[in-house]
Amino acid sequence: MERFYQNTAVRSALALMCCALWGSAFPCVKIGYELFHIENAGSQILFAGYRFFMAGAFTFLLGCVLEKRVITIKKSSVPYVFGQGILQTTIQYVCFYIGLANTTGAKGSVINASNAFFSIIAAHFLMKSEKLTWKKAAGCLVGFAGIIVINLEPGAWGSGFSFSGEGMVLICAFSYGLSSVTLKMISDREKPVTITAYQLLFGGAALILIGAAAGGNVQGFTVKSSLLLLYMSLLSTAAFSIWAELLKYNSVGKVAIFGFSIPVFGVAMSALFLGEQVASVKNLAALVLVSVGIIIINRKGREIKSD
């Protein structure tokens, strides 16, 4: 399995598939807000809790089928997996939903895309085998430039910086970036599917408690809305499980860089499902820049450390 996930073509295809799934969540969330009549932060967090707890349940069932047994985690692993769930799921999505409600979409997506930077920088300090290189830095800068280009709209940037808006999105990006590193650090404690299942269950349960405590309410369950929630849960099951496998067998930098493609997929999916107009030179340029950034980091060759 190690050689399979380390193959450049396989790694690239699977990472892009994960990012495409996460990108599809953007229009799904917007549609879900309408179908479930979600109008406040508490309801948004509760909605997220339902999604990720269900994703955890599906991942648990998948793990049981693959392992042909009921998957469990060792007592010594509980604090690490619980912490991963709080960091990767609870903190990230509480900050994401609150922050996005208090800033422009352009500023939010650009700040959130900085998670790749945080992943690579955190890996440099927390893992001896993950030192920052000029190639990684160049790839990140080019990919990040693509995210800025895709958001070049008059008035899209707004003005100022607030903790409840841009600050929360920045914490979200830091949480996501750091969680990629901690996930790799604990990957030898349990199998990736087991870690994914339990971190989603822990993190999702915490989101439900927070959302309920904040007065959240999710209603309007119909066949259509339930199928949407089911899809969002399954996409998280697939994406988080595959991402965990990729991080187990590859360096953080070679996987994290693909995160820059999430906003690109989000724009494309919004055009497909929401009818938004996205065909432009600007969006094509953004796609090219993101692709070049990914290629720079994943191309084979000698790397020179920046330290």
C-alpha cells in the first residue's frame, strides 16, 4: 500500500478527488441552508455537527467492513484521536461558519486557502523529516497567487480586519493546516480509517453540543434535503479517509499543496449547481497558477532547504 499511495500519479489523482469533493461542499452548504431553513450561527454549527457525526458513523461502518471486525481504538490513543477530532473538525468548522458570516467570500476563501502554508510551516517545526525547502515555498506562493487571482472582483475585499470575521477564518485555516500535521504524527497509532472514524464522531458530537447550546435548530427534513445531507456526509467520509491514507505515506507538503485547488473546484461546482457565471480569463489563470504550484512541489528532483 505504501508504494501505491506514494506513486505521483496516484497521489495526485486521489488528492485532487478529495479536493473536488470538498469543493462540492460549498454549493451544497448554500443549498442546505435554504432547504433546512438555517438562518443563524447556532443552526449552522448544528447542521455541520449532523453532517460530520453522520460521516463518522459511515466511516466507522466502512472500517468494520474493511477490517471484518468492529474497529476500536486503544486506550492510549483516545486522547490523541479525540484531540484530532476537536482540532480537525470542531474548531475548524465553528470558526469557519462564524468567520464566513462576518467577512466577504473573497477574503474568506483567500485566508482559508492559507492552510497549505500553515501545514508546511507546522510540519517544519514539528517533524524532523518535513523541513521547509525553497521548492515548497515557491509552490505555495504560486498556488496562493491563484487563489488571490480567482477572487479579483471590485469591492470583494471589503475593508478592515475583525476578529469575528477574518480572525475566525484565519484560526480555521491554522486549525486545518495544523491538523494535517498532527494527523500524520498520530498515523502510526491506529489505521487511517479508524482515526478518521473516531475523530469525525468526536468532533461531530462536539459540534452538535455547541450548536444546540447556541440555540441552533435544523428543520425541513424532506427526501431532497435528507439526500443532500447524506451526500455531504458521504463526501466527508470518502475525502477524510483518503486524505488520511495519503498523509500516512507521503510528506505533508506533497499532499497539503493540493488544498489550493479546493476554491477552484468550489467555483466550478457553484457554476454547475448554482448557475453562477465563472467562465473567464481570470478563473482560467487561477487554475493554471494552482496547477503550477502543485507541479512544483510534486516534481521529482533535488531540494534545497531554506534553513
